[in-house]
Amino acid sequence: MTRHQRPGNEAAPSWRERRVTRWLAFLAYALVVSGTAAVFWHEVRGKSWDDSLSFALTVTLSAIGGRLMAAHILRKAGRGDG
């Protein structure tokens, strides 16, 4: 099986490389969401770091869970749905 070529005769990244890139992007997204939530809760609301980290975990799990559920629903939807 031949791989698709990109401009400049560079080979397209393999599925494994794309998978690693997606997981790194996912991890970066989770860290940004949780870090922003923790700092906001600590600085703006004046809560302790324990409360802030608990809040950050809740927000992160909600954000990631929502994205995963939406992706699952979109995959399951057929052409004639909706």
C-alpha cells in the first residue's frame, strides 16, 4: 500500500503519529482547562487551593466528558438523522 505524498515529497504522518498528536492535544486542552479553573477559583473567588483543585477537577471532567459524549453522538448519527 502506498502512502499519500505531500508537497515537497514528504510522506503523510502514520496513524500512530496522528494518534500521539491527538493525545498530546487532548492533554494540553485538559491542562489548560483545569489550570484556568483552579486559578480562577483561587484568585477571583478567594477559595483555598484544595477547593480550587477540586473545582478544577470537576470542570475538567465535565468539559472532557461533554466533548467525548458529543463525539460519540455525532459518530452514531446516521445520514438521515436530524
